[in-house]
Amino acid sequence: MNRLISAGYAAQNDQGQYYSVRDASGEILEGYTRVGALLVPQLAFFAVLFTALIVFLSLASLSNPAYLPLLVVSSLALVVVLWYETARVWRRLASWK
């Protein structure tokens, strides 16, 4: 509780009861998207998109090598996006400590 109080999320009244000072749901749920009643990580959309793209281009490049450059570019884009998002999550986690 002391960490919540020092971070400004909770306080204690004269009777010793704790209460919420500010809503942190926006900060906590950053990186998630609501799809109906579900909370889905935003990286799930990237994962589905790039998985489908890489599987399609891999199969297409087996029969036609002209698809190989597209496979390389899409794979590199996947790596860049995932490392960017990983660094962003690490920075956010470091700011919470």
C-alpha cells in the first residue's frame, strides 16, 4: 500500500481506511484493445497479420521465387515492429518502478 500511496494512486483517511485517489485503468490497459467483451493485446493483431503474410509468402515462394524478396521484407518488418513494441513496453515498465 505504501507504494500505491507514494505513487499517488491511493491515500489513507483519518480512520485508517485506504481509498483510491486516481483512476489508473487507462495506464494499466494501454496496449490492449476491446473487441466486444474481450480485452485483446494489440500485438495480437500484428501477430495474426504477419503470421498469415509470412505463411502465404513462404508457400508462394516455393513455387515462384519472385515472392522471396516480399517474404524477406515482410519478415524484416515483423522483426522491427516487435522490437519497437518490446522496447516501448520495457520503457513503460521502467517508468512504473
